[in-house]
Amino acid sequence: MSVYQVDGQSNSPPIPDWRLFCFDECFDVRLTNVPSAAPRPQYKKGAKQFKRIDAEV
């Protein structure tokens, strides 16, 4: 999944920035009360790196 990471740990600075994650390898994902600032910079609907897209926000 492609996400805009705004907080937490990362092996590749800087945060915030776009990241690619394997959905089944995410262990500490949770909803917050932080309002969305969507659309985020550099958002690309229909990103070509994915074979299949089930939903886009």
C-alpha cells in the first residue's frame, strides 16, 4: 500500500513523506484523531506501480 507517513519510525528519512508498505507486514497501524490534510503533495491517482487498486482516497 502507498501511504503518506506523518509520524512513527522510518528507516528512510524524512517524515512526513510517501512510503510503500506490504499490508500484511504492518503491525502497529491505528486510526487517530488527527484531521486529514488530503490531498497530500505528489498524490498520483491510479499509480502505475500497482497491478490492482481496490480503493483510493
